[in-house]
Amino acid sequence: VQARGIVLDEVVSARTFHIATALVRQGVGLTVVDNFTAQASLAPGLSMRPLANPLRFDVHAMYLHDRPPTALATTFLKALARKVEAISS
């Protein structure tokens, strides 16, 4: 947004998607959220639209330093990484 010289007239901002989507439901404005959040937050009277240029972001797995993922979790993370890579390509 800043790189394109767009100035936002921000009246209110939210740190969590729960608050952001609640504000939209109350007619306060709009929010930008990921596809999963948008679909889960849809309610009568709301609609969602994809952005013209999809956003790219990193995906990370978190776990306790002294408790690495189990073999099953590691298998899942590898499968997830393959899926994310396929979607991103």
C-alpha cells in the first residue's frame, strides 16, 4: 500500500481477526483476512472477494524447543510443505 502511494484513512484497527470480522459485521468497514478466515466468518449479508493480486506469505510450524515434533507430526509437516509449494508455484 505504501509503496504505491496509497494513503489509508484508518478510523479503527484491530489486532485479531475476531475483532476485525466483528467490526465488518457491524458495518464499521472492511478487513483483509486470509481465505480460511473469510470463509469461516461469512454470515448473512457479508460477502468476500479475492484481492486482484494474491498476497504471498511464509508459513511456519511452531513447537516446544525441548519437544520436537513426533514422527506423525513430521510426516504431516512434510505433506503440508509439499501442498504449500504446489499452491505457490
